[in-house]
Amino acid sequence: MSPARPRSLSVAALAVAALLAAAAPAVQAAPTAGTAPAALAAAPDIPLANVKAHLTQLQSIATANSGNRAHGRAGYKASVDYVKAKLDAAGYTTALQQFTSGGATGYNLIADWPGGDPNQVLMAGSHLDSVTSGAGINDNGSGSAAVLETALAVSRARLAPDKHLRFAWWGAEELGLVGSKYYVNNLATAERSKLAGYLNFDMIGSPNPGYFVYDDDPVIEQTFKDYYAGLSIPTEIETEGDGRSDHAPFKNAGVPVGGLFSGADYTKTSAQAQKWGGTAGQAFDRCYHSSCDTTANINDTALDRNSDAIAHAVWTLSAGTTTPPTGTVFSNAADVAVPDNGAAVTSPVSVTGRTGNAPSALKVAVDIKHTYRGDLVVDLLAPDGTAYRLKNSSGSDSADNVIATYTVNASSETANGTWKLQVRDVAAQDTGYIDSWGLTF
């Protein structure tokens, strides 16, 4: 996961240029004549031993190359070559996308599985580079190895999904999402519109793990939550790395995104230790961005569970058409300026024609354009004035925009009436506005 952006910087909205279209292969590695393609079924168990074997190889590569696998270093190219060889042997069509950052050549590795609707492309990806200070086995060998083993499981199952599957390993993420931004920026608009979703996996084997789920696209989010609910494992919404990993360029370009995260240098609370185990008062990963991020820096249970969750999401989301939760939507698309370091502003939505109280899982979809979202405090105000906190401010959350769907237990509130989204900017330098928001009953 890349470090937080310095407070003095702001990232402009991502412009998608029409330069590169990664064509979906149609026939390579298709099932041989006389054999029927495997029907879509439950995702297989991803063998932990296989995932750890990939991590051992990444560690060996780092050890042989000055202790790291960083952008522009021999260890990174060797990591790409290792992953590519595995995919080529499994029947994928692979492509290396080159870019330049800091005067050095970088590489994205893109792998397409044959078949599936080329107009409905499901992507799963992770960054393959480490920081220069270490081997980067949790950050992000863990995500890279799990995505690789999931791709190999697709091949072993001879999966014939309805959607086209594409996997990616990004370069130079640690320098500011350089590789994934390059891919999205150079993806033709027509090809970008074919992306049905992008799943991101950045740090999923933290030694003192939490179980965090991205709260971006509601269908993807619920897919992961349902999986963990089946294991009786509680999850929390991922906030520590929001906007700091490779899902951000896709999200900014309007692609549905989701993913998993096991924690970095934030401290595990007592409540989190009670429900997940581990050590309260200690970072999720004490070796984050350090030389001790080696194969000894992995929690096997978290790595195993998260790897299986990746396969579950790939199998589930690539099968047929997924649709958002149904319901009646009340929304307001009128822009409301948010004054810099100023008073709170509100945007109203009038709810009518409902009976009784609001639901216990009221969906609040928020689209706020802002150049430093950590400045913002966001609340939902019920018709009686009761405030429900959706988002707190954070000095370390330097990404642009608040584009998210929150779930609120509003069952004590009368449904009909004027609901308001309240937004306040609590720090100086950055500006924005409420673009739109809505409630789903």
C-alpha cells in the first residue's frame, strides 16, 4: 500500500485518455474438443500451501536482489517474470505494459482468461512492487500471491464464466499508484466502459490481522460480507488504506470497485482484538514498509481466509449479471458548495409515500467532490434532526472525493419527511461541493 499523500498536495480528477485497449482473447487455452467446459460452481478452496510457495519465491527473489522488489530494481522485474511464467503455462494471454517513473522503466502485468463476455470484464488485481527497504511479503506479496493462485485455480477448474476475467499485477504502486493510473489513463473509453468491476487486494496476511472490506460498490461489498458471514467472522469497513491503493484510479474513472485489507500501521483496538484475536494496542503490521516484512511477517489464518474470499468473489461476480439491491431511491443532484474550513452545509431529500419507520439498513449513497476528503465530516440528518455520523475527518486521508454508500440503522426514525446530508470542511486549503446523494428505502 502506498503512503498517504503529503497534506500540501491534491490530486486532480483522473482524466481517462483513449490510447490503449487490451483486447480479450477468444480462443487460447479453451477446453479441447470432446470435453465440456466446467459449469460454474462454488469456488474451490485456495490451498494455503500454494499461496505461501509463491511468497517463498518472492522472498528468494528479493534476497537475491539487494533485499527488495522495488520499482526500477532487478527484483521487481524478476517478480514480474515469475508471475508471468506461471500464467503463461496455465493458458492465459499475458501482456507487459511498460511505463516510466522516476527515470526507470516499470511494468504492469495483465493476464486475460479466454472466453466470457468481452463487453463485461471483471478484473482482480494487486500491486507487485515493494518499497526499497524490504522484500514486501505482506505489502504486497500477500495480495499478489493470492490473486495469482486464484488465477491458477481458474485454469485448473477450466472455468467458463459469463463475464470475461482479467487479472493484473501493478508496478510502482509504492510511488503513488503509478502503474494502475497509467493503465486506466491509457485505457480507451470504450474499453473502460466494459469493466464490470475491479477487485483490489493490498495486504491480506497482516501478522496482527483485521478483516476489512471496502465499502465502495454495494454488490462487491456484500459479496465479501456474505462470505465472511458464512464463516461467522465479523468485518469492518476499510478506512486506513482508502484511496491509497490501486482501486483508486478505477474508482475515479467510474468503475465499480471493492476489495479486502488486513491492516497496516494503524493500531488494533481492544474491541477489534476481542472479535478477531491478536494483540490490542499493537499495529496490524508492525513491519509495514520495513525490512522485517519477510515471510515471517504473515498470519497464515488471515492469508488463507482472504485467499478463499478472493476466489469466492471471482467465481460469484463473474457468473451472470449482478444487480444492486432493489428499493425506492430518493435523491438530490443539485450541487452545494462546501466552504473551505467553514460552516456546515446541507442538501435536502424529501421522502414521501412511505409507511412506518425507515429501515434498519438504510443505504445512503454519497458523491462529494473535494480535493482532500480527510477535511470532511459528513452526517445524515433525520427529519427530527437526529444526526447519524457517516464519516469523520482524518488528517491522514489525503485522497480526493467521498464517493461511497453508507448503511445506517434508522429504524427509530419516521421514514417520511425531509432528510438532509450535512457536510462540514474542518481544515483549510482544499475545496469541494456536494455533487449528489440519495437514500434507498
